[in-house]
Amino acid sequence: MPPLATDLFDYELPPHLVAQTPAARRDASRLLVVDRAARTISHHTFADLPQFLRAGDILFRNTAAVLPARLLAQRPTGGKVECFLLRPVDGGDLWRCLVKPGKKLPVGATFAHASGAFAGEIVAREPDGSAVVRLSTPDHAPITAVANRLGSVPLPPYINRADDSLRALDAERYQTVYADKQRQVAVAAPTAGLHFTPELLAQLAGIGVQTADVTLHVGLGTFKPITAGHIEAHEIHRELYEMSVPTQERLLGPRTGRRIAVGTTTVRCVEDFLSHHDHALPRSHAAEAGIYIFPPRTFRGVDALITNFHQPRSTLLCLVAAFLAPGTIDGVAWLKEIYAEAIRREYRFFSYGDAMLIL
């Protein structure tokens, strides 16, 4: 089979369809339902989800919480600095960060918060443009505690914020209701889960739908577009994930229903795990997901998928196209048809946008 051109995963999106704020209520977002067997689509709201699920189905969810990772500071000269926490380097005071303005912050440059709550020093610059920063606090508190007090949620670049007037809204809504606040390991939300409410989850449990949780440390690579001419030439990003023994057993054990992945990050966890293991391990499993899913891939552990509408020329679009028609490339053309219909009906796109259920 010839390589798939990246242009096949491009489309034109009217700017007004990029959702800038969440729906008034999480489950009031719209839900486009794709029935692969009947090859039909239908239009609903997310609150209608229970009518498409049944007893024995298992929702696999990513419970990673988003850290308010964007910190503002200033240089000794008074110049403004933005320090975006990506991940700890050594478990101590060193962090991989994105810092702005990068060109004015060479190795040895320092900055601090106006209140004295934290200080930083650039100790290394990386080829990818990030920096290793030594971060300190007066009382030796972890920088994550400072971020939870002073930081802002790292919204995707396509969500525009002119000021902090929506900071409280973003802090609440750019986080799933089932996020594990002790695991603030994501710099982007697993957005398919943003539509769930406690009431909806209770309703699903009442009809016998089960849940199983994974934790994938969502990184900025999820927003990286494919720039190569063919999708196979793209170097996929890697993300750490963790899977408990009970989740492994639900994935691999006997079941009466479908395994439904909430979001593409969950698909990466499940399919990466199953590419290396065919039985539950005697311990919780942690690994890096480097799996790249595109047509004509088949799926071993996902029977249905809940996902948002994704950016053009993205690896997430490739995954959805593969899931629409596993083992073939037919999902590429079908995906374009579905997205064209969603645009025609003015669905809201991307992180704060509407959802799609593929059965």
C-alpha cells in the first residue's frame, strides 16, 4: 500500500467553530454518533449517552489531572517572563520548561515571581527549544504547590484569552470531574472526558456500565501537527502512562460488554499495553506510549470510542480514521464526510467543543 499523504487529513474549519468556552453544562455539548456497522450518523446531546450504552460495557478513562502550569515572573531588569512547567527532570528542583522570551533567557539567566513565591534559573537549553530550570521556593515547598496557587491552566493555543477574567472557569472546566488531583501530570486535558458530569456517571453506573482508569501524562506533543508529506514519516510523541492491575484485568479478563475508550489518550494506553502484554501483570504497569496509530491499523482492546473533533493534519485525526474502518484505509474518506457534516451543522470543535461516539 502506498504511503498516505498528510493532505488527506487536512480540512478547512471556519474560525467561529473553534470553541473558545465550554458548554454551559458539561453534558449539554452535542454528540455525533457514528454506527460503523450500519454506516450511519445521528445527532444528539452528550446527556443522551446512556441510551447508546448497556450493562457490561466498560468505560476506560484517563484520570490524569491538569497542572496549572503557566507561571508568570520577571527578570532582575523588570522584563516579563512566562515559565511553563512541562515535567520534573530529577524529582527534585529541576524542571523541563518552556520559557518566554526564550532568546533573552540564556543559561544562567534568572527570574522570580513579584511576591517572592518562587525563583528560577536556566541551567540548560535543549534542542527542542525547552529549558531545564532550577526552581526554588522560600519555604522549600514543591513548585507544584505554588503553581496551584499562582499558576494558570495551560490552555491550547487555539483558545484565546485576552485577560484573566475566565481563569476560574478554565480552572474548573479544563479538568474532568474524575481527574485524580493527586496526579497532576498533564499539561493538556484528556478532553473527551470533559463532557461527563457526576450525575451522568451515576446514571451510567445505574444501568450497569463499569469504569476502569488509566493515567496518561498528556504532553504538548498532542498538539504537534504532521509536517511531513506522508503520515508515516511523522515522528510520534511519547507519553508516560500508568495502568493498575484492576484495569489490566478488566481489559483482558472475561466480559459481557464493550470496551469503550474515553479519548485518544486512553486508546494509546490500551493499545500500547496490549502490543507488549497479553495477560494482566502482577503489578501496576508504567511505560512510555510511543505507539502511532493510523490506517490501516486494527485495534486489540477498544470496541467503541468517545472523542472530540480534532485539528487538521494531526495524529489524533489519523487515529480516528483508523478506528472508523480498522484494517483498511476506508476510514480516511469517511472521516472527511463526517467532519464535513459536523461543520455543516456547526458543531463546536477542539478541546472545549462537542463530542463524537463511534460504535
